[in-house]
Amino acid sequence: MFDRIEADGYEQVVYCQDQPTGLKAIIAIHSTSLGPSLGGTRFYPYPTEADALEDVLRLAKGMTYKAAVAGLDQGGGKAVIIGDPATDRSEGLIRAYGRYVDSLGGRYITAEDVGTTQADMDLIRRETRYVTGVSPALGGSGDPSVATAHGVRWAMKAVAARLWGDPELVDRRIVISGVGKVGTSLVGLLVEDGATVVVADVVPAAVARLVDRYGDRVGAVDVASAHTAPCDIFAPCALGGVLDSARIPQLGCAAVVGSANNQLADPSCAKLLADHGIVYAPDYVVNSGGIINISEERSPTGYHQERAYAEVRRIFETTARVLAVAGEEGVTTAEAADRIAERRIADMARVRQIRTFR
Ligand code: NAD
């Protein structure tokens, strides 16, 4: 276990158990170099504890990079509750989990993730202040997916500026695969921008709703061929792993800019995309609007939507910088994003060695 967590530099892994409620959770803190670790709690029926551990470690490390590249004073952490949220969730279990989060004294701040809801965050809030994504009535920022969609739009504008010398998306053809919470908000924003949008989803009703709402501004394509449709930008907004060695040669787009996490099936796919002349905006840069928004809840003056969205807008500059660094240093855009994150962590570690004697 120590060998595993040492290799990627994890600071702390905490196992939490409460037998009466059936709580079994693992909290992984990858890094607090830039600030308290922040990341969601995933509630999922992992087949084995080893699967749960691997998932929480991988996700926690990803959060360190996401927060660092987004310019936040936050570290990376994540938590998993092992179980089926449909049958195992109870007030007792969630609040017991909240007490374990509290016991870490702010080293880990939790949020919503797959399998947990805003209502769960509200329950956790009753046990600890180290939780974000609570209801607006409790001073929270609510559902992060709208902010995430805004961030995706800013990333698309940065890519458009780089590729076509103009950030405007007017008349750009954009294919969105997955029109759930983020995808649906994104469609609205892109229609406002004057883009032509084409959507795909495994749930036909989700597609029909958007086509009905926006008329000739939004078309439909089937899920299996969405990635092959000729377009300016392909936006994966559903599951991870969509960019693999089979699909990349079939892509019909000039650029990939979407909200889905872990879009690359494996790291070598970044190079494959570049070899096919496709600009890939790294997923964790593009989809950082959600975490930027919730981290605003930590502001001493509380959450303000206007300030939060101004911060989300910085995804434009961050994406532009990633594309520029990739060009200057001759690396893939994925590698460029990692380098920017690692350099910022190292820089801030040095800055914090300056002693202030207060
Ligand atoms: P969601 O569950 O609301 O929407 C996902 C949509 O994808 C659903 O409509 C679903 O029917 C559809 N879908 C599932 N499989 C599909 C497939 N094979 N092809 C096409 N569509 C498919 O999720 P969401 O909150 O909109 O998040 C979308 C993605 O963005 C996820 O990968 C998520 O991890 C990531 N993300 C979301 C946020 C956020 O703020 N919600 C933040 C960062 C990253």
C-alpha cells in the first residue's frame, strides 16, 4: 500500500467505516501543496475494495492537476463511498461520512460527484463546513453543470481563436455527444453564439427536446456516427474513453473540446490526435468550470455568481496558454497541460518558502 501511494506522491489515504449505517468510504488526498484538497464524493457499487481504491487514487491525482492548471489555491483529493446509492443511501450513512470529512480538519473538502446529489451535500453540511456544492439556500452555488458549460464555451472560443484567428463561434458547426446537464446548457450557449449545433445522445428524448426547442439551429445525429460527422468542433459530453485508436482516425472535426472526463482511452491517444491534425483541448482544462465555481464558495465573503463566472472565463486564457505551450515546446496539448500544472505547483512551493514573520 505505501509503495502504491508513494509512487504518485499521495499525502494521505483514509479508510472510514461505520458499521450500523453500512458506511465504507475511502478518502484520498493527493496533494495539499496549493491549498486544501478539493474533490467530489463518488457513491458507486465497486466490485472490490481494490477497484474502489484504484479509482479514488486516480481521481484524486486528477483533481490536483485540474485545480493547479485552473489557477486555484486548492489541492487535489477525492472520496468514494462503496455501495449502491439507490439502495444503500440513508441519512445516517451520509452524515456519518460527513463526520469523517470533518475529522480531517479541512485538509479535504468534498463536493458532489457520480452517485451523490446536492441533497447529500446539504446533509453533509450539517456535520461539517468542509463541503461545497450545497443548496443556494445554504449559501452554496448549486448545480455546477451550468458553470461547466460556460467553461467549455470559453475553451471552444480559445481553440477557435487559435485555429481560425477569431474566437467567435458564429456559423461554426459543433457536434455535441451527450446532452445531459452540461451538454444541454452548452447547446443553449452555443445557439446564443450563433453556432450550428448537432446533438447525439443514447436517450432519444434528450435529443428531441433540444431539436424541438431550438428549431433549425439544432440538428440530430446518431450516437454511433456522431464523432465522424464533418464539423469544426466535436464536444464529447458523456462518458470517458471516447478518443481511442479506432475512433480517432474516423473523427470528422478540426478540434475536440468537450466536458467529459478522461476522454483519452490512454495517454498515447494525445499523440495520435496530433498526428491526425486534430487540436485536442485537454479535458481537465476544458471542464474546470465546475470546480472553479464551487471553489468560490470558499471565499471569505461567500459565493457570488458574478465573480465565480468571471473566474470561469479565465478558461479562455488557460486553454490558449496550453495550446501555445504545446506548440513552443513541441509536446502534445495533454503534456502541455500537465507541465503547466506541475510548474505552478513547484513555483508556489518555492513562493511559500518566503518567510513573513507575522
Ligand atoms: P449527465 O449524466 O447529466 O449527462 C450525460 C449524458 O450523456 C446523458 O444525457 C446520457 O444519456 C448521455 N450518454 C450516455 N452514454 C452516452 C453515449 N455513449 N453517447 C452519447 N451520449 C451518452 O452528466 P453531465 O453532468 O452532463 O456530465 C457530462 C460529462 O462531463 C461527464 O463525463 C462528467 O464527468 C463531465 N463533467 C461534468 C461536470 C458537471 O459540472 N456536471 C464537471 C466536470 C466534468
